[in-house]
Amino acid sequence: MLEEVLGLEVRLAGDDCPLADASRAAHVPLEVEPPQLRADGYALLRFTGPTDDRLVAALDGDDRLRYLHGARAGDRTRFRCLSKQACVVHELISAGLLVERIRYQSGDARVVGEVVGREVLQGVLHAASETVGATLERVYPLSSSSPTAIEQRWDLTPAQAEALQTAHAAGYFSVPREVTAGEVADQLGISKSAFLERLRRGQDALFDRVF
């Protein structure tokens, strides 16, 4: 049986890897999949960013990157390339972090992942602090049955999570819609405008995670 599994979010400042530098130079956010370190020392990077000439120029001009490829889909471009410089995230992975996603913006990285046990957590934080400025933003136990874990995992407030769950259970998102916004608001004991505000903010937080 596995010991306690913890979800965590860490913010890294001062990383000088290619994607950190590109997000800083182009002033755009990058959504990055966990990097894969190859046996030849190169890291396979897969990431998504805005379709932006400044970003392409920053990536193309970085001698540390090889075989850059971009596939455009509207206002987003999905990139893949090889990097001959490992980023700080590789140190965290080696220390035991199971990375789920990374977001680079203005040179800083927000890393979301999991660790098994608090000793591994301490090792991950130590690895981060050895190389860059690291701020632990959140730690929470992972449990599929825990509402609190769901809220934290998807960056929802308790009120937003309650609004979304109540609306879903009542059939507000069904086609055709089974209840009105006012009826869901009545179930929650709040005004219609308050319900719609929580719904919009909750959906925005979910869409930010998904897309």
C-alpha cells in the first residue's frame, strides 16, 4: 500500500532554460507537458503557446533548441523540439516529483505535480532551492473522494465548486436545460446574479486548467 500521496504547486523564479527565456522575451505564457530526458542528454519538449511571431523568433533564435516544429490551430500553436539544456524541472523529477503540467510566464514557472510522502516532498523542495528561487504555493492530500482536494486540484473556491456541482446535479448543463439559473440559485440560497458570477469564475478556472 502506498503511503500518503500529496499534490503540490511550486513557483520557480530564476530558471534560465529556453522556455523560461522565451516566455520572458515574448511576454506570452507557455503551457508545457512534462519534459522527457533522452539517453543522449537532450530533453524532448512539448508545449503550447499563442500564435505569436515574437515567440517563434525567440525560440528560433535560441541555439540550445533543435528541430523546432510548430503546428498552428487558430490562435494557438503546439510546439515540439529538443533542448540540450535541462531545466530545473528535471532536478525536481529526479528528486521524486511526478510532474503533471508546467506553465511558464515572464520567465517564472508554475509546476503542478505529485509526490509520494513528505520525505520526497522535502527532497523536491531542497532540489528546487539549490538552483533557483522556489516558493511552495500549495500542498494537499490527493483523494478521489475528497471535495477539498478537487477544489484545490482545479483551483476553485469552495463556493465555485458548490455552484458547479449543484448546477450539474440539477441538470443546468443538460441539453435542453432542465432548470433555470434562478432555480439553481434558490437551491444554493443565493441570488441569481451571485450564482452566475460563481459559475462564470468557476468555469474560467476549469477552462484555464483544461486548455
